[in-house]
Amino acid sequence: MRETHFPYKRFAIGDNVKASKVVVVSSNRTGEYNYRENENKWQRQGHVHDRIVIGKIVGIKRLFVGEINRSEWGKNQLKVKDIVIAWKIKQGMMNKPVYILNEDIEPTDEDVAIPTLYTKQPPWTKSQRDFLREEMRDHPRDKNGRWL
């Protein structure tokens, strides 16, 4: 699952891509609670799910996989066994990003527009902008030009 030489220059941020599989990293309990050693056995694993995704690249993420040692008194510790490097893709502005392996991603010509937030206020007209500009000219400012 791990690639030693990840092709970072294959895509740029903002490229439109299409993928067939998504990587999900989850923490799962691997054994029962050990009362004598006062620890839990957990494992952090990467799972690949079949799902078609069309979106924009917003970054790269390193996903750490290994064993998690949880204890009551100390901090949780992750013993890293493998690192999975994945592309971070967003399908929309309000959607969480998904992570996709390099072999499951391909460029697409479909234009993916991540929309802006919807506002109920209509855009300002030229006369409204001119009125507000004139109003603020007489408002007092400090020596750096900021309004007081």
C-alpha cells in the first residue's frame, strides 16, 4: 500500500480529478483489555472503499498506520508501521475532503466548480457603493488610515 517515491508533481492544487476508490483510516480494537498491564490493544488501519468521486485536489495527506497503545494514566501512543500518502480531494465547499491513493486517481475534463456560500443579500448596486463611499470619507481615521 505504501509508495516510496510519491509523484508529487503529477497534479497541482485545483486540478479536476476523478477517482474510483476512497481511503478511510480508522482505529479498531484488536484485543481485549489487559488488566495486569493496564492497557488496551488498538490498531489504526487503512481501508479502501469503492466509490466514484469527482472533485478538486486541495492537498496531500500522510496517513499513519500502526498500533495504538492506550493507557489510563499516560498518553495514547501510536507505533507507526506504515505511512500511506494520499491525495486530498474536495467535492464541494461544505463537504469533508476524501483521501485517494495515487493509483486510483485520474485527471478529468469535467469542470468541478466548488460553489461559494449562498447569501440572501443581493449584490450592491453602483449607487449604493457610491453612497457608502461618500459616507465613510468624513468618518475619522487614525494616522495609519484605519477607522476609529
